[in-house]
Amino acid sequence: MRAYHRPRTLITGGAGFLGSHLCDRLLAEGHEVICMDNFITGSPDNIAHLFGHPRFHFIQHDVTNFIYVEGPLDFILHFASPASPEDYLRYPIQTLKVGALGTHKALGLAKAKGARFLLASTSEVYGDPLVHPQPETYWGNVNPIGLRGVYDEAKRFAEAMTMAYHRYHGLDTRIVRIFNTYGPRMRLDDGRALPNFMRQALTGEPITVYGDGRQTRSFCYVDDMVEGIYRLLLSTEVEPVNLGNPDEIPLLQLALEIKELTGSASPIVFKPLPADDPRVRQPDISKARRVLGWEPKVSRREGLERTLAYFRQKLGLAC
Ligand code: NAD
Ligand code: UDP
């Protein structure tokens, strides 16, 4: 890394949900931020407020192709990838390509610039887990040829490629395994449970619970996630670190909570469970607590209320 103090940072997928929050955070920390995105699942709306900022630059580019960035770089945060199951089922080849070719290009750029590289990996590397909660030492239970395999295997490959660049080229790398995260700037129609439930509750559509709703997830508010990622970026931890909120909840209960919070009259309807849908998911965050001194601070109630305020505004509904 360079000696002088203003870091110059590339965020791939910077116009997405998490990427745009990271742009905000790194600008607030004094970085010069280059945001790169091809808008396959992200939106210019997420970064519209940053255009005109003297330390913000945007490059529209598909990172599966050679990445050119002029000048030095201190950090590369590789967040480009569809992340919602509906998105990656709609774009299976693009998802495999961005996890494989995109990660390779971003690592090559980090090597050329001598930049620290942080990979956005996922709890999906654990697949439908047979160990619960999931510690980083668990190797996972993934169906490579299943519908979700395009995402899970792309991320597993991305982790392997990142470690290979670290071991073979001595690249300074970080890997974050992100568990379900939510908050403002998620797309209303991205198909994930939380935005679906909120949109449905706010517009009076039926709330669609897949399967019997007993499958669990653990939802982390975006501000907590961004804090954890920032701490990991500045840490010395090379091996993967889980970040997420261990507060685990069955999906049916989440649907009921959102219905209650919104005062919605929407009925709850049950739809078929998608193939290979993990039955449980909860991060073991002992490592994050130990090496980053991090744990989530925002309660589910508080996070849901903040997110509902955003969705109400997006839908043009009064608060
Ligand atoms: P998102 O879809 O909102 O953001 C992804 C961004 O990447 C989008 O702006 C998209 O246009 C961009 N992108 C995709 N392919 C690209 C390509 N080839 N070239 C350039 N840009 C490209 O999703 P998100 O929820 O913000 O997820 C961001 C990252 O975090 C992803 O890598 C995802 O796998 C990871 N992650 C997110 C969660 C979560 O709960 N949100 C959980 C685990 C992992
Ligand atoms: N889900 C649901 N109703 C929806 C969307 C999703 O019940 O309208 C379920 C989905 O089957 C899964 C859980 O909610 O069990 C979380 O799904 P999401 O798409 O948010 O992300 P995942 O954690 O599966 O990647």
C-alpha cells in the first residue's frame, strides 16, 4: 500500500445495495472512491446522491472483462455479483462469470496495483448446512449442479482464487462471508424474502411464504454489516470471517412480524419451497467478535422499521 494518507479505493458492484452503502462509508472515511458497475442488478439511483462529490468517480463496466483503472489503488472491494436467488436464477451464466472471471480480473488488478483485495463471499458457501450455527471451519453442503449452484460454486471458486493469489502472489487479501443483510436500497422487486414481504404488506398483496415457513434465516441490518466489513478491511485477518446477525427467525414469523409492524390486512399464502433452499442459517460470529471486536448492534425491530420507512417512500406512501 502507498505511504500517503488519502486511500484510493475501487468498489466493484458499487451501485448495488451493499456496494452503494460501502461507497458512502469509505467516502465518509476520507477515501477517494471509484465505483464500478454494469447495472445488471444495481441502479444509478443508489449512487445518484454521490455524483458531483469531488472524491467519487463512476465507471460503467462489466468486470468479467479486463478492468482498466488509471492511477494507484490501495483497496479493491469486489462486490459485483447478483445476490438475490431470483436474480442469480435469471442470470445464471453472468453469476458464474462474475464470480469466476470477474474475481480473476479484480485480483489481477489488485496485484498490478499492489492493492489490498476484499472479496464479498457469502453464507451460501455453506449450502444447506449440516452444522448449525455455521463456523468458518465448516466446509459446507452444496449441490454443485442444483439451481443455486451457479451462485454457491461461483463464490466457492472466488474464495479459492483469492486464497491462491494470496499464497502464490503474496497478495494482501480479505474474505467476508456475508449472511442475509437487509436495509434501504434493496430493490422492491429483487425477490428476496424481506423486500417481498414488505412490498406485499404495504401494497395489500398476499404475503408469499415459501414452503411451510419453518426454514430459518438470520437477518443483519446494513449499517452493522458495513461496520464489520470496514473493520475487516483494516484488520490483518486473511482467512474468511463470517459477518451477520445470529438472531435467527423462521420465515413465517418474519412475515407475521412485518404484517404486524405495517398493520397490513394482507393474507399470508404458502407457495412451493424453491429447490435446495437451505433449511437453517445462522452465523457463528465468534471469530468476528474475537478478531474484529464486532457484533451487530441494531435490533430486528429497529432495522425493520428503518427499512419500512425507505420502502414506504419508494412506493410513494405516506410515513
Ligand atoms: P446487488 O445485486 O444489489 O449488488 C450487486 C451489484 O453488482 C449490482 O449493482 C450489479 O449491477 C453489480 N454487478 C453484477 N455483475 C456485475 C459485473 N459483471 N460487472 C459489474 N457490476 C456487476 O446485491 P447486494 O446484496 O448488494 O450484494 C453485493 C455483494 O455482496 C454480492 O457479491 C453478494 O454475493 C454479496 N452478498 C450479499 C448478501 C446480502 O444479504 N445482501 C449476502 C451474501 C453475500
Ligand atoms: N422466501 C419466502 N417468500 C418469498 C421469498 C423468499 O418465503 O417471497 C423464503 C426463501 O424460500 C428462503 C428465505 O425466504 O427460505 C430467504 O430467502 P431469500 O430469497 O431472502 O434469500 P436466501 O437466504 O434464500 O438466499
